[in-house]
Amino acid sequence: MELVYRPVVGLARAIFAVQGLRFTVTGAEHIPRSGGAVLAINHTGYLDFTYAGYAALPAGRLVRFMAKESVFAHPVSGPLMRGMHHIPVDRAAGAAAYRKAVTALREGEIVGVYPEATISKSFELKTFKAGAARMAQEAGVPIIPCVIWGAQRVWTKGHPKRLGRHRFPIHIDLGTSIPVGSDEDIAEVTARLKATMAAQLERVWAAYPPIPDAEAHLVPARLGGRAPAPEQA
């Protein structure tokens, strides 16, 4: 019984409607209808997880996200996060969160992770951590690569949030699952995951409607925007 998660999903969908968000989801068929999987998501905004979770709904799946422990300590978000069985991460001691994630994967859950660990201020992919590949290998489940574009226009690090009715397009692309063999090199799997997500992101960029010049600070420099280059960010 999902006594907390499903009502929260209903509330989130109502908020999306009020905001006028326009979702384009491609590759939804890659979300498995049963069994565990690691959902690896790029990180450009604070609400990426809500959009990634939205993309999994047609398959009837609820994603358990790994999130920083401070979110669970908040008097409002904490009970909700625990009620939805998300996984708190103490960055100073992440072993416990890792074990919980592997257990959830083995029990058939989809676990959402950010391989970049933090929001990318350049809005391009940062260096990937190996955790997504490592937990997929240990649990014996595949990785589903997921890229989101447009989330940074709603709320991102270092810029004012825009939670009103702006009708922003949010594009989400789910890639073919990446199997992880028990004897595969984790660094190679991580590199393959990043290359896959980079190609997805290029396709999403090409399909996304032009972003107004007033928001050029939310567009990568190599696409003509004013966001800092990756090496500067």
C-alpha cells in the first residue's frame, strides 16, 4: 500500500497543471513494468526528481530516490520522504544509503540516482560518480539512462525559482536499459553511461523549443548561452 506516495503524486500532477508545464516524454517504454533498475538522471534543477518520477508513471512504477539527508530532517518534507520510502544519503558516510539502495533494487524497486551528485551549473554533464554502476552490478539490475531538459528554467542553483504559470516545456528522454555484467569494469560502465546520456542530451537539445534570450544564463555556453563553461562551473 502506498498511502503517502500516491497522494503526493496526485498533488504534484495538480501543481504541474497549474504551472502549465508541457511534458514531452520519449522512451517511456524503457521503464520496466516489474523488477529492479537504477534510474540514472542528469542534474540541472532542484525538481529533476519530480519530473523523472512523472516519466515512470505510465509504466505503473514509483521511483525511490536517493536524496541528501537534510531533506529528511525537514519537518514537512521529512515525513513525506520517509513515507514514500526514499533513501536518505549522508554524504560524509554514504555506505548505509548504498546498502539500502542495493536492498531496494534486489526487492524489485526502481532507485533514482544522480551520477553527477550535484547540480551542473554549466547545464552540461559533469564528471560521473561510479555509484550507479556499482549498485546496479551488485544488485544484478540494469541502468536506465534518463535526461531532462527544461527543469533549470523552473528552479536551479544560484537563480530565482519560477514556480508560477510559465508554461515551460519539460523534455524527458529515457534510454534503452544498460545491462551491467557481474565481471564488468565499473569505470567502463560509468563511461558508457555518460556517453549514452550525452548523446540523449544532444537529441533533446535539438528538439527543445528555443529558449528566450532573457534566459540565456540557463543555456550551455557552447549552445550560445551565457551559462559558465564546464571547466569554469
